[in-house]
Amino acid sequence: MPSVEQARSRLRSEIDTARNDGLKVLKIIHGYGSHGVGGDLRLSLQATLRQSAEAREIRDCIYGEDWRKSDERSWELLKRMPELKNDPDLGRGNKGITLVLL
């Protein structure tokens, strides 16, 4: 189990690698917390991603609980990348993931 700082460092590294590989979307699996109550890791990484989006370091991020067809931002992504309609987490309210738009 990484510390918050280790997880942030790995997140930045994975985003850089994905961008260099030409990927447009990266699915981060950060978990929801060891006791199902929303762990520090999840909250910290989501805050980091939100700040990165505001600073335009990434295009956007969609939290797992919002990753559904009825969410406006999710639907826009699905229209641009219809292959994501096959994602097994779509519509499941999975708080343990976040999609990062590069």
C-alpha cells in the first residue's frame, strides 16, 4: 500500500507515460479505502487530478461515481470515444476509479 506521496508520484509518472504513448484516456484504479469509507489515497489523488485539470495539465477527470451515460461529461467522452461504452465500470458507480482525459 503506497503512501499518498508515493501514489501521487506514480500518478504523475503514469500520466506522463500515457501522454508520451499518445493515449487520450487513462483509467486510474486508486481504490475506495480499505474499510469502504473512502480512504485518504482516493481523496488525495482525486484532489490532485482536479488541480491538474484546473491548471490545464490534463484535460479533465471523471470520477468513477460519475462515470455513467447520464453524466454530461461522461456522455461527451463516450460520443468522442464510443469504444469506452464497453468499459466494465461504466454505470457501476465505482468510487475506486477515475478516468483521466489527456
